[in-house]
Amino acid sequence: MITVRFFAAAREAAGTDQAQFDCASVADLHEQLAGRFGARMSQVLAASSLLCAGTRLGDDDELPDRSELDVLPPFAGG
């Protein structure tokens, strides 16, 4: 199981601050996130970074079991 923590717009799209998934790669996770949370989550994911232990992941990366991932949309600021 993978634990995914959502921040900012990702949390709004998911309606929760975290969820668990059973997947082997980032591409699988993206599919499952969109399937569970819908089109808004797909839009947020397109602009977000996915981090595991502070390292940015790409679609081809594998996800070890019991990973904790953060979905970080771009933050506005000034």
C-alpha cells in the first residue's frame, strides 16, 4: 500500500488530506487518483509535483510498498 498526502488544490480535489492506494508505479497511481477523484484531480496532477522522501518522481518511477508520497500543486505567493 502507498500512502498519498494531498496539499492545497490537491486536497480540495480529493476532499481529504490523504488516501491509500495499491499500485506499483507513478503512472498507475495517476490512473487510480483520476479514477477515484475525477477530472479535477487529473487537472491538478498535470500541474503538480509528486515527491517521495523529498525526491521528485516521474511517471516511469516505481513505487516501493509502504511509500509515502506528497502531491504538491504549484503554490501562489508573493
